[in-house]
Amino acid sequence: MSETTFLPEQVFNRELSWLEFNARVLEEAQDESNPLLERAKFLAIFSSNLDEFFMVRVAGLREQSFGGIAPQDVAADGLDPIAQMLHISHRTRQLVAEQYACWNESVVPSLAREGIHIRRPSELTPAQHKSLDKFFTQRVFPVVTPMAIDPSHPTPRFHNRGLYIAANLKRREGIGPASMFAVVQLPQVLPRFVPIDQDSVTDFVLLEELVAHRLSDLFGGYEIVDHGTFRITRDMDVDLLEQEGDDVLRAIEARLRARQRSEAVRLEVSTSLSRTLRNMLIGKEHIHNGGAVESRGYDEVYVIDGMLDMTGLFELVKQVNRDDLFDPPFTPRMPEGLGSGNDLFARIAERDILLHHPFDSFRPVVSFVQQAARDPNVLAIKQTLYRTSGDSPIIQALIEAAENGKQVTALVELQARFDEANNISWARQMERAGVHVVYGFMAMKTHSKLAMVVRQEGKKVRRYVHLGTGNYNPTTALLYTDIGLFTADRDIADDATALFNFLTGYSQNQAWKKLIVSPLDLHDRTIELIDEQAERAANEKKGARIIAKLNSLVDPDTIAALYRASQAGVEIDLIIRGICCLRPGLPGLSENIRVRSIVDRFLEHSRIAIFGTGDSQKVYASSADWMPRNFERRVEVMFPIEHPDLKRRIVDEIIPVYLADNQRARLLRADGTYEKSTCHGGETPCRSQLTLVGLPLPAATPLSPKLVETPAKELKSTKPRKDAKPKSRPKKRA
């Protein structure tokens, strides 16, 4: 664990930094220059991100605060868990208010102008009511289950993120209590946006409004006094206990079952839900609502003025067939000589190949495994699998290879959060086909992206390796930016062989030749590479330079090393999509560090690090972010890009485009705010992702003003003392 600590004003809080990342996602929904249905999609992404944040990060803070865990972690900026939750609650409410203002005041009216309407049942014509009545009778009524809540009908266990209608009922006739509460779960098998006319997909009614309109049919003999919708988010980060045993798969399955019984961490209710119904849910789920002294006023209830669960907008986006309301389509480039029918192994043998997805096609990666499965000269295939698609052609190829008699080993990471069930299913299918399936380590996730093919070529055996920054998932490869490298380099092949032996048999003491692996040496080597540039600058040598493109920067030791490099005079540019705990631009500490974040059409997922310039320049790609978990609790790989042409492509063609972005980049300031980069006089407009795709910039469209402007938290001091350096304090958990 790191012993590096900082003064509170020298770093940003991890959780609050993540919220600002999600705020940048929300800005894409607010930006009227984006196509309309893309804006709706960003609203859904914002909600999906927030759900996972509460299920994992807030759940962890909540457990520390109220679960009796001692001692409590104190964040680098000095906030204890409850204080962090209070800040999170405050900022989340601001962002959710912006989200619903964007939906209600901008996106919904814009959809209506495009002829796409979301109606209330009270607005429908008799003919439309007739169409919906038919849908309700044939599709909804047989599926939904009305559930009374009384002594003989105990409160059901509400599912994580399930959408429910709660009602207060009064008996008119028949048997049953004179008054009671009741709930109806909205089944996920039914469309959230119900077409009013089944032959049209331009007019919709929300499923919850349709069901609410027909509650009297579900609870015959009862008067509906009042009703509203609610949704509960639960702690989904149930730890897998480190245990000895040979059945990791069963342990993971037990964890999945435990999640369904986990504690609530957030309650979302519609404004129409009565105080009585709300209090019933608060009591049943042990929700904090600001009253308890020990919670310092922490409130887990979110009252929503609009449709609950905007992840449902993913459905709407799929249902509406309007190409003009989406980003223009593009076809990933197929690098020369890598298309179907080409001998991929012959091309890799000639020279290393670099792929930049999604701009370069992911098809060669799929073909790499498929050709290996069918090639009679291939002896073995070894591959790590963290996340993959539901109909994965790569896994099908591994199954085919095993059936063809090849030695096939697949390391399936069962602890890939929220993909566990999918990975369990694939693991069982592969095992049945004869693939040797292993599950990695109980205490660490295998997050590295690595595939190796062993091939007999005459009297020699040659190994071909693919290394990547992203998952072996053809679907997300169209949506995420990632780097992939094909190589037949003998040193890398030796390292890949040793890494697989480590993963499958705990084989250690490898003298790594080119790969840098966590938890073995990635952390120390990253800091050494940073310190090398600091030493170069301190000795007044030219060419000291650091550029890093990452998803997140959290690790205290790495931040301290970057501060040292900045103080030595190294010019540092960081492209950090998400969390950044480093505070740039502080005089005497980080004035030579610039941080930018790019949120756009594709999820920036590639991790690239460049150290130095000229002949001594070192270029790496990696599966790891600069976070404690990646350095200490995951098996990760950082790999060198060595061929001069490939280095030149990254250093001269890819990275400069990101640094030149003045359309979608946001620049992190010392006070924690992000300022959108803009064109200055004479500059050429550059939107990095469109430049890399090869598409022109869209016609200029006025940007909508920010709906809510939130000042950053005031700092005690943004200017540290002259001798300010990371302050030595008692050791705390990272």
C-alpha cells in the first residue's frame, strides 16, 4: 500500500472527481449541436453510470459509515466517509436536476418537433385508447402481478433497480382489508416505451403510466386513493471472500445470489408518491432520510419530477428509426493486407501491426483466433477473457479449436463486475467443448488483454501474440477507443508464455524482458519512468517530456512522482477521461502539468504513455490505469510499442490529434472546474474523434447554455507553501 499522503489542497477527492466526469457526460446531452437521439443516449449513459457509482462506490462508503467498519478510511483531501457521502449527495442532486431539466425542457420538446411524442394517457384519442387497451389486455395483464401488502402478504423483496408502482387502496366491495398498500413490479420483458399505434414508432406512452392508468383492473373491488413509482438501488459490491478451494465458479454464483439480498443505498420516488407510501419504503429498507444524528443528515431519498430510471432511454433510441437524428455512420478501416482471405500470421511475421479501434477494424483480432482454430499448423491457443459479447465469435472460435484437437487454454475472469453471470455461462460452454478453463486468482482480477497462438512452421515453433488495452468484445470495439498490437517478437512471446504460466500455475521468478506486469513490477516501473524524465530535466538535458492517456489517475505515489517531475521542469500533458485526483497548475508543485478530458461519441478507453523525446523516447500501451487497484490487486500488462513506424503513428498522428482537440476537450483547472476548450484566433477547429474517423465537422450549431452552473468547492488555499511537497503523515489505506 502507498505511504504517500498530501495536503488536502494538493489533490482532488476521487469520488467527487468521478461525479465531475459524469457531469461531462451530461454536458453531451445538454449540447444541442449533438444529434437529438445521441443526446437522449447520453442521458441514459449518465443514469447508468450513476447507478453503478451508487451500487459500488457509495455502497462502500456507506458500509464504512454505518456498517461498523473501523478504522474508517480518510480520503486524500481529508474527508471521512460520511463527509464524502454528504458531498456526493449534494452534487448528485444538482446533476440529477440538470438531467431532468435537459430532458423535460429541451429533449422532449425537440423530439416533439421531430414528430416523436411521449404522451400521457389523458392526452389520447378514443382510437389510441382502444389500441393501448388491446396491448394491455394481451401483453401486460397476463404478465404483471398485483401484490397486496398486509399481515398475510408480507412486503416483497424489491429487486435492485427494478421499477415499481406503489398504491394506497381503499376497499369498495368484496373481501379483503378496508385499506391497504400494494405494489406492482413493471416487468423488464415489456417495452418501457409502449407504441400507441402498434404500426408506428413515433408516439409512445410510458409503461408505468399505462399500468397506473389501469390499476383498477389489477385491484378489482378497490379504489385507488393515490399511487406513484419508486426504484431502489442496492449494494452490488458484495465481496468475494478469499478462500482456499477448487470451485471458484460456485463461490461467484453464491455472490450473485447474495447481491439480491443486499442493502438499499438509494431510494428514488416520483413526486406523486405520497408521504405515507414513501415512509413505508424508508422503514422497510432502512433508508437514511436525514433524521439520524449519526448520519449527520445524510439523505438517501431522491424525489424525481419525471420518469424514473432514464436508462430506459436506451430502448427509445433503439425503437425510433431516424438515421438523421443519430451520428453519421462510419465503417472502420481495414488495414492493408488484413482483410478476409489474407494470411494474418504471415503478415505478423513480417512486422508488428498496430490497430487503433474503432477507427481500425476489430475484425483482424477475431480472425486471429478464427484462423488459429482452423489452421492445421497451430498447436495451441492461450487467451485471457475479461468481458466479451453475448454471441462472442472469439469464444466460438476457441470452442472450435478445442474440437479440432488443439490445446486451448482460456483464462476467464469470473469477477468482472456485472458480467459474472455471462462469464460463468461461457466458461461452462467452453469446458464442455474441451477448452481448458481457468479462473485466475481469488485475491486479484486478471484484467490483462492477451492472446497467444503457438504454430508449427517447418522444424520451428513460432508464437504470435496479440496485446490490447480493451476487451475481446467485437461489440464494444465499435464504441470504445483502444490500442491493439500484433507481434511475433521473441522476447514478448517469452514474456507472454511466462505470464500464462503465472496465471495458470503460479509460476514465478520470471526475468521479464519487455512486458511490465502488475502486481509484480508495473507500479515501480511506472514511477521509475516518470523519475527518469525528472532526472533528465534536473540535469538540464533536452527532451524531458511525459504524455499519458488514461481512464483514471488516482495512485498517490504516481501523482507524487508527476509532481516531482513538474517541479524539475518536465512538461507533462495528461489526457484523463474520468477520475483525476492530481491537481494541475499549482504554483511550485504542478504548474507544468496540463490535464484534459475528452467525452464524445466513443468512450476513450485506450491507455498510452510516452516518456521522453527523440532517440530515447519510450512508448507504451497498457490494460491498466494509474490506480492502486490496477497496480496492486489486478494482473495487468503494459507493453512497449517499438517498431519506428508504429511509434511514429502514436507520437505524431494519434496523440497530437487529442492534444489539438478544441471542440470536445475539457481542460481541468486548479480549482477543480473543467473548462471547455475552444478555438482561438487562427486555430483550425479540431474534434479529435471525427478527425480520426475521417469525417468532417458538422455544421456549426449554437450550443445550449449550461442549465445549472455549480461553483467548485472553495479551497483552503490553491497556492501551497514555497516548500510544499506531499506531506508525510501516518500510513493510511490507499
